[in-house]
Amino acid sequence: QTDSQQTMLTSVVVLLATLATASADVWPMPRSVAISTPSVNVNATITASTTPSNRLSQIMARYASSFLLDTGVEADLDVGFDEIRLDVLSTDESLTQATDVSYNITAASSSSSSVVVISSATIYGAQYGLETLKQMLSRGPTLPQSIDVIDSPTYNHRGFMVDTGRRFVPLQVILDNLDAMAMTKLNVLHLHFADWCRFAIESENFPQLTAALTDEQGGFYTKDEIKQMIEYANDRGIRVVPELDLPGHSHWGLPLMDSGELEYCTGSKPYSILDDSGGHTEKTLKLLISEMIELFGAEELFHIGADETTTLDDEGCTIDNIAGIESKIFQHILDEGKTPVGWEEVFYGSGGAEGFEGEAVINAWNEGPRPSNIIADGFDALESYSPAFYLNNKPTWTQVYKDIAQESSLATTDAALQFRGGEVSMWTDNYCYSLQCGAYEGATPVGAPLYPPSQDEAFSASFQGMVWPKAAIAAGSFWNYQELSEDDLTERISEFAERLLASKLDACPNDCDCDELSRCGKPYPILE
């Protein structure tokens, strides 16, 4: 080999190593990354090429300290980046299913140029660009001299479902999860707020729904807290989708049974909401859902659950009765200008969604119909495949990292327009004080000691340890899935877990097991 060949070979090796490091530093993985050595220092302020909106100003403020990194670390070259400029096409703050969150990052530091440019159509794309750039700095205050990142998600709906209709999830835990979601580019908080144990949101029309949620059963959000949650989420590019489960999973409504405002089939547990001939149930549900739709403001989707319904034919809760109330509620949501969503049973079980093809979204979760089947039947589809994405079932890291397209055609043809995306879920069944809060007979759930509000601190740690960093793996599945070896996935997620902890966000530490009652083999302290 000549000296020039050896030099060229060394340069190629260094470049490939730098590319691998930069790629490993960013999660979810960008669609395209091209960088070149040598490294340069970063001590930069964030600017905007147009007058920033209030929300963009908040985004810039949150990330400002991430790039002021004059720590004395020596880079390969004396030149560096001293400005990160946001070129945003529109500062409109509206946040919808169709919001464009793509972004590009370009930079080439030289004696005449020291600016990193993040180009995006919206302020939310700019936020994602800042997050990517921040993660590229996770190993130290230097960046490659030349950067070219092109990034956009495969799916517009990248969600995290939180079940607060069983064990109440404190507001601060929700806010902490929103911060972690922003780091992973998850953009939908699916708030499952009504189930066997509680209706977890204040209702002015039906205050008795939360009147009994005190002491050991305590826990619900005031309307002001929901507004705070939505604002906090929206400021981070995250929508909040409400879910009120019916007609099964509906013991939340039992406080309205004695007054006759909701009617149930009560011959055997679990009780199920009855669509009575007098119309009391329909009237109450419509009034309640309208109140919740108003509370959740601009959000387009409203989820009615409709999973695992129980038929009691001799009391009137026939399959036709179940389908009837589901259909009426779907139509009511459409009349309110929103899009109805239901779990897969709403079409493949009861048939309540029949006639709403092209207007409703079906949420797959079990090992039955997949998004391709749902789309073939005329609906938009969401994927919440339980073997991979139900974190309460304790899937492995490799199980969570899953290509949700199922068939490549879903990601490459017009069908992709109907495949909205995926969700990762944390159900709190295992924290109920008894099996489904008394809806069923059976063994007491393992996490029952953490059910009372007095155990909020231990529950919060338990919840976070079960969710993170696994939810980040799902975020990578939904953003831009790429084949990875188990070793590569482990390295990337271990790095991200350290990043979460460094950001003062709780997560299961690396090389540890976290379950309902313990972390790294150490039990959570349970207060007497």
C-alpha cells in the first residue's frame, strides 16, 4: 500500500465509525444521515428566520441550554457552530393528524460559516430537528463538521395509551411521560380514562361519577387538570385522544344506575350497559360524551372502546343491543364533528361499526384482524398488537421492536393513507385492588398493594419502570422501522435509557428487571 492509499483507508474507517456513532446516538433512527469528520465544537444559540410564535418560542427555550456547551473539550478543528437557525415555513400552532413533522438538518462548518440550519414545514418539525441534534451531542459537546439529516415518520399516529380507568395515574406521572414521549417523537397520548374502576375525569353534568372516588378509591382529574395536560402535551407536539369505554368495561357508570340515568344488565358480573327502550342510556351517554368532546377541544378522534363486551340475552344485552348503542354513539361523535374510534370488536365482534366505513377508525389489538384486513373492509386502521405493544404483559425488547406494516404494501401503496399508525399501551389491570376492581371473581392482582393513593410514589416508580425504555422501542417501530440485530437494538436503547435518566425522567435501569413490585430485585417501599 502507498501512503496515500493508507491515508484514504484510514479516512474511510474514521468516517464509517463516526457515521455509526452518530446514527446510534439518535433514537428513533432518522430516515437518512450523512456526516463527515472532523469534529467541531458547539456553543450555539437558537434563532428563527421568522418571528416565532409563542409555542415555537417555548420550544426554543426548552432546548436553549442543550447547545451552550463551552466545556473546554477540544475538537479536531478550531472552527465550530455558534448558531442553530430554524427555517420554519409556517408558525401555525394547530396540531392535527395531518400535521407535517418532517425536517432537514444541514450544516458545514468553515471559517465563513458556523450555522446549523433546521428546515421544516411546521414548528413541530423544528422541535423534532432540535431533539435529533441534541441527541447527536449526547457523547460530548462536538458535532461532525458536515451534517445532512433528512427525516420524516412512516406513520402520522405514534401513540402511547395510558390506562387511568383502573389504577389512577397521577397528573405528574402523565406530564413526565409527555416529556419522555417528546424525546422519542411519539405524538399521541391515548387517555383511557373510564373502565372497571373509575371515571377519571370531573363531569359537571354527572358529578356523581367521581363523588365516591375518595380515600382508598381516590383519584380523578379536574377539568382544569385535563386542560393543563392537553396544553402541556400540545406544547410538545402531542395530541391527547380521550377514550370512554362502553358498553362493556363500564362499571365506571354504576353511580348513574341507581338514578336510572344509565341502565345495565346486572344478572351476573361483569355488568354491561343496556340500550334501554326508554332511551335513558342513549341520552346520558350522548350528554356525557358531548361534555368530554368539548373538554378535549380541537382533538379529532374520540375512542369508545367497545372491546370485550358481554352478552346477557335474557336481560336484553343481546349482540344486536350492543351493536345498536355502539352505532348510535358512533353517529353522535360524527354529528359532533369528530371521528369515532373503537377497538376491533366494534366491527368484528358486535358489528356496531357497520355502515361507518370510510368514517371511523378501527383499532386492532388482539391476534385477530390486522390493519390490512381492516383497510380491506373500508376503515382506517390503528395497530396496538398486544403481544408486542402491551407493556403490562412484559414483552422483551426484541418483541417490542416490530414492523407494524405486516405486509410491505401497507407502507408503500395508497393503503398507507388508511393505515394511521401504531400505539404502545400500559394497562393497569395488575394494580387493581381485586380482579378488575370486583368485576370478575379471581386471584388478587400482583400489584394490588400499590392501588391506594397513599402508594402513589411507589406506583409512579413501578409504572415508569414498566414503561420506559420499552415505550421508546415502540416509538422506533412507529417512526422509521429499520432492521436491527439484537445487539444493535440493545446498544441503542441502552444509550437512550441513560439519556432518559440523565434528563431526570424515570426508567428501568440497564441490566435490570422491573415489574409491578420491584426494580433490580429490590421491592418498592409500600407504606403501611
